[in-house]
Amino acid sequence: MPDYERLTDDEVLALANERQDLTVDAQAALDVELRRRSISPNDIQDYQAKTVQLNETEVRNIGIPTTFKGTGRKFLGKTNYQYNALSDSEEFDTTLWFLLLLFPLFPLGAYRLHRQRRENWWQRIMAAPDFVVVDKLSRNWEQILGTWIKAAAVLFLLRLIMVWLVYRT
């Protein structure tokens, strides 16, 4: 039986919003904790409305990341990945980048995203963005540095290939 006493009120309210994903035992433990904290169904509904409003505001603020001819904004990187088999959805931390000619110049922000899982590469490329911003995070400098290193390595390899092609002829 889960122990929800160590959770904050916000964490308990977030669990109450995801009640359908919990086991019967976890739901019973959550009910006990909600009664202990005197959290009413109205409090849960208010929290849910506030969360939806924050998500809509956050999505409006970042818009839909798009690129045109390799320049624009795009999510790169995926850490703290979690897959929910029941809903076939995934959640992960990622960084929104400004790209110039497909090269990530600077990070615009870090976010926790939730989206339906895409089975194959074709769906990942062609499907419209269907993410929900779960949370705005502080920048993950390890992920940012890793992205810059990968991009620099690709540029370096392209340079080597160009030099090889020029001297080969």
C-alpha cells in the first residue's frame, strides 16, 4: 500500500487528477490521505483547472516549434524518459533550441513533455506536434553540452568528407 504522507499537497492533488491510472489499493490510500488533509473534490477540481490553464498558457508561450529550411525552433534531446503502457504515452525532459541551418545555436528553455507515443519513424516525422507541456524546467546543462558536442561532431565529419571528396578528384 503506497504511503502518500511524504508528498506535498500539490503532489497529492496531481495524483488525484490521475486517479484512473492508479491501482485499487493506491486509490484507497489516496482517499485516506485526501481525508487526512481535508482536501475536498472542489479542491481537486480547482487544482485541475489551474493546471490546465497553466499548460495552455505555457504552450501558447512556446508555440509549436517549427523550422523552415533548417532555421527555427525545435525540441532536441530526451532525458528522464517514462513510458506508460496503459495509455501508450510517453513523458520526458527535453530542451527547446533555436536552430540555424540545422545547427543548434542556443537553448531557449527546458520542458517536461507528455505525448502519445509514436510507433515508427514515419509517424515521428509526419505527425503534427501533439505534446502537452507538463512543466517548465531549469536548463539541463549536461543535455545542452551533449547536444552541442553531437552537432559539432556532425559538422566535423561533414568537413572531413568534403575535404576527402575535393582531394579525391
